[in-house]
Amino acid sequence: MENFNSISTYDKSNNLVSYVEFEDYIEGQPKCFYNVSGNVLSRIHVNEDYASQPPVFESVNSYIEFDDNIMLYPLTIGGEVRMEIIKSGNTYSSNYPGISDRFDTYTELSTSSSNIESFRLKSNFIDDCLNKL
């Protein structure tokens, strides 16, 4: 069984706003990182592929802007912590906040290059650009 060390940070309203989890077997290596600022989530996940030799580690960096202020909500499933995003000050429900912007990059940790996998722009950004033409 693998054990993970984590650090959680709460704001003055007792909303979970920052969470980092470290691998026990790789000293100082983060497994995941979440940081909330108002309606913006920054997160990093390290995906491991131990089937390949040597093992491949890939980092997924995400910047996500939501329609409403958000907070983190930890769910423990099978001994693993999974972070859900919910509206600030609410309890867990199936009513998730809408996403207005999203930008994801993927980086293989053995290289310094990043690949942009997906992104989403606010609709008014496109309108603003068209109006300037």
C-alpha cells in the first residue's frame, strides 16, 4: 500500500483553497497540486506510466476559470484523495460551477517541451477581437 503526504490550506471562511500531495517513494515529487483564487483553479497532476521502461512521468498543468467563486472538496475513495470543485461556501452536490475559460498543457518530465492539449476561451473574447477589426 502506498502512503501519500499532503498539505491543505483553508481561507478565513474555512473553504479549502490549496492542496498538495507528495509521493512517498520519490522524495519531494508532487503527485498533485491544486490552488484556488476566487473563481480560478490552477492545478498540476503528475501521471505515471510504469508499464513503459523506463517509467514515463507526464505533468498536466491546468488553468481553469469558473463562472462562480469556487473551493476544493476532498473525496476519499479507496484510500486515495480526489479533489472535486464546488461553489464557494456550499456543500457537496451534483451542481457544479460552469467553466468559462480553460487551458491545459502536457509536459513529459524527461523533456522541457510542453504540448497544448486543449483550451477554451470566453465567447466575449472572440467578439472583442472581431469588433476591433
